[in-house]
Amino acid sequence: MKEERLLQERIKLLEKEVQTLTQELQDLSDRVKELEELRFELKGIKLFLSRNYPDFKSIFPELIKKVKSNIQ
């Protein structure tokens, strides 16, 4: 009897843990989708800027360096 109760409690804990992990996985999946959308938008912006400003391709690496240095 006692072993059975312990097993049932353990099963309940494992079920809760699975639910928690499932929720965390869903949250991560949502963040990945958002990052993919942002990456797509950034590609569009880069394409637009490179077409309208021919110097953009040479300036872009410098801009990225400045942004990274400000973030860190």
C-alpha cells in the first residue's frame, strides 16, 4: 500500500514536470518563430537599403560592429 502511494505521488510529480517542460518548449518555440520573423524582416530591410543606397554594403559591417560594441 505504502509503495503504491509513493508511486502514485511520483507519477503525479512526473506528470507536472512533463507539463512544465511542455510549456517551456512551447514558449521557446514561440520565441524561435519570432526570431525567424525578425530575421526575415531584417533581410528585407537590408535588401531595400542596399538597392536604394549602393554604399550600404560597405557601411553595413561597420554599423554591426558599432551596435555590438554598444550592446556589450
